[in-house]
Amino acid sequence: MATIAQPPPRPSSGEPPDQRVQAVGARAHVEHVAEEIPQPRWLEGLAIFLVAAGVYFWIGYETVVNDGVVVFDALDRLTRAYMVWHNDPPKLAAIGFVFPPLTTMAFLPFTVIKPVATSLVALPLASALFGGSMVVAMNRLLARCSMPGLWRWSLLAIFALNPMLVFYAGNGMSEVIYLALLTFSLYCFMSWLLTSQPRFVVAAALAFSLLVLLRYSFGIWALVIAVAMAVGLSRRGAANDEIEGTLVTYLAPLVYALGAWVLFNWLIVGDPLGWLGSSGAFAVNAPQADATGGVDVLDVMLHGSQLALGVFALGFVVIPALVLAGLSKRDEMSWWLALLAIACIVVLGAGALIEQDLDVLAMRNALPLLIVCVAGVAWLYRILPGLRTLIWVLAATGLLLTSLGSWTAMQHYPFQGSEQAFVRAIQSGEDQSGTNAIGGFRVGTGPEEQMAAYVNRNVEGSSTILADNAQTFGVILLSGRPQAFFDRVDRGDDAFDETVLRPHGDVTHLLMAKQVSGDLIRRSYPTAAARVAAGLTPVFETERYLLLEVADSDPRRPAAPGGATGGTGSGLGQVGGAAQGADGTPGTTPP
């Protein structure tokens, strides 16, 4: 009779589990442990999102809408998004080509309804939703690292209530958007390392492709991670095909996103790499804010240490701990997080030196380091099970000290964006409009509101007010009538430049910002601000803007036969500088 082959004997139930797992290799042991880590249920995530977003929106509404602490960079992006829908004609070109595109595109859903945008409610609403998403992603990251519920939620609350995060999660700036994506990316990388599931690499790749279109410097982070992934896979003994496939999966969306952006700039602006430059214009509410020139290594080290104490003091402990863990345990993720933190510090310092501008060391630019430090705490908690209580206590203490340092720095650090006004608003509960903040910022949108109200009462028609929207965006938005303004977006830069040179008979008014360095119309007619430009009559003025009525014909140019005027110059002032695009780019005509 034939003998039936019997399967190999299974390990007895009495064999220690660790020995059974070890028999299939160390990598299987890691996967086995990771799969047993319970992840938060969707109800927990929803509850955390609603609480975090609600708190951020409430504080943002009080400080931005009621107390006037408006960051003008955010106001500019909101205006551009508003013009995409409500200009005449509506144009996607209003997004612009100098600033990362997603900083404006993120506002598009919040500007469809006019009152939401013109009341400025869209600013805290948009950032609060992304702030809530950031907190949810951090909760999942902590859970992935085996931190139990009560400990996780306590640490999450201390992190989420950091005053810098609260400010940027309620003021409409794009910082909170890339912080949410960065947190999600780190969660995906940790999950991939623990489970080896390709879906996490794909998700991280998509997140990083969006990150680069929010802030170009994240391209350096992406390269650091790509190198770390290649080295880590090689050390694991992965085959060349696996390494190549993983890197292609990770880098393909990033390369595609950058390639598409280069192509759009080439086709529309004519300069495929022009987006790597900067606009060079000061904020319209901070005419004296200039920290360029004369920056040396000592300056960077001094202000960099102040920045560290004010934003990521936790990093003084976490970064060395990650390096030690990487050395002693030969742990890949510890090295990755430490390299990311160090790369961020190097990029900030090098940027200040290269651009000779200490504003690169603004507080908001160090916020990604805070995310990396908290992720580092979570990872140390996971890989050092014998020290978990100590790690949690030190992390909670470090986050509290970081929040205290942030609160202090927001009142005194010299390179910031209205953080001081935010602290005053929280402390006093009073309207900050008309007050000054560190950096030369004049708080509030009172001048914009006054000019917008005058325009709505006294100026009728469409495209009758010539305005440089790169500087007068606040007036355009708060008037609710972008169709009343003839700006760089409407018919392209060629038509705009031609009208700047010869406004008589084409427009009835010129609106200019008083700041000399920014407004193209202000530079084109330098004597208009002194009220000595022929054919331009001042009719209304606020602290930041001047509205002039344009004569039907140029009084300095004799009429040609048939009533036409001769010559090519306007005669009203010296035209200064080359024509620029709707956001500071070289002149061109968008579609």
C-alpha cells in the first residue's frame, strides 16, 4: 500500500511564542508585532477632528475676524482664490506662478460662497479643518507606536494646544496644511517600516508630492528620505529590484508634480524655473520690514538658537536620543527622523545665509521640526519598551516647556508674522486693529475696509479702477467686486502694462498702495503720491492706499488730429522697473 506523505509536525502549543516567531526570521517578528497594534477606530478619529477643528476655528475666528489679527500673506491667497470664481471673467490664472500653487488652491472650496470669503471667515475655517486633520494624523502616529489611549490623548492635547500651532491653525496660513501632510507622511513611513505594506509608500509619496507644491523646500526632505530608504532597504538585504521598485513608487508622484508645474510655468509664464525665485515685495502692511543684507554665520547661530528655544525646544533632547538609538539599536527610523530634523536645521540656516535675509528664520519656518520631534518621541516610545513611562513623562514635560517657550518667543522674537499681536489679542481679548507688531506690521484691515467702502459707494462700472492686485488685494476682496478693478489677471500683463502707461480714456481711477517698493502703479507714477501728477486727482486716501481720478485725456500731451493723443509715453511720471506678472513674475498674458 502506498504511504501518504504526512505534513511536517507543527510546533507544540507549549512552545514559547517568541521562539516560534523567531524561527521565521526577525523581519517576520516585526511584522507580527505591528499587526497586533490596535489602530484608533474611525469614531475616535472623528471625535478628535471635531474637537480640534472646533477649538482652532473658535480661537481663529475671535483673533482674526473680531480682533483684526490678519496675516496678509493669507489674505493675498484668499483674494486670489476668490478671483478664480468671482472675477469678470473668472480665471484660474489668478492663482499666480511665483508662490506654491496649493497655498492658493486650498482656499478654492471656501471662496465659492462670497460672504464666507469677504467676511474673512474663510481664513480660520480653512486652516482649522487642516489643523484638525493634523491632530488626527498625529493621534494615529502615536497609536502606531503602541501608545495607549489615555497616555496618547494627554500627549496629543499638550501638542495640539501649543500656541504656535493654535495661531497657525486659525489664521488661514498654509503652514498648517503642510504640517498635516507632513504628519501623515511620517505616519505612513512608520507604518511601512513596521508592516512592509506598499500602500503606505504610495500614500507617503502622494503626500510628499503635495508638500512640495505647498513649500518647495520639502523637495530636500524628499531626497533625504529617498536616500534613507535606499540605504535601509540595502541593509535589510533587499534585492535590487525591490529597492528600485520602492524608490520609483515613492519618487514618481513627486517628479510628476514638479514636472507638471515646470511645464505650466514654461507654457504660461515663459520661464520654466521662475518659480524658484521670490517676488521680492514687502507685505503691504509692513513697509519697513527688511532684514536683508549683512547676514553672517554668527547671526544665524544666534537667532537660530532663539528659534530653537521658541519653537522646538523638545528637539534638544529628542534629536540626540534618536541618534543614540540609531547607533545602539541599529534602528532605521531613528536615523531617518534624526536626519530629517538635522536637514531642516541646515536648510533654514543655509537659506538665511544664501538669501542674506534673516526673515528665513521666521518662527513659522521651524514648525516642521516640532512635528518631527513629536514623531521622534513616539518612535522612541515604541522601540524602548522598558523606558516608556520615563519617555512619556519627559515628552509631556518637554512639550509643556516648548509651549511656554513659544508663548515667550511670540512676544519677543524679532522675525515673525503677527505672532505678537495674536498673544496680545488672547491676553486682552481686545481688537488689535491699528496697533503695531514686531517686524513692522500694522495690524488690522481698517485701511482696506475704508477704501473698499468708498469704492462701493462712489465707483460704478466694470474694470474702471486700475489696480496692482499684488498689493491692493485686500481692497479687492473686501469690496466683494473684483470685476470693478482692472488688474494684472483680467486681460494679461501686456494689456495691463499698456493701460498703466496710458490710463486716460481707458479707466476712471487708479488705486495704488503707498508702499514704494511693491506697487507697480506707485512706481510708475512716483509723483502721484505727492499730488503733483497732471491728470490724476486724489479723491480718497487711507493709511495704506490712495485712489486717484483719471482725466479723460492726458493734459500734458497735445491732441492729435481727430482727437487722438500723440506719443507713446503718458507724461505723468517716470515708469519704474520692468513689467511684472500678477504675482511678481515677468510680464506675460495668461489664458
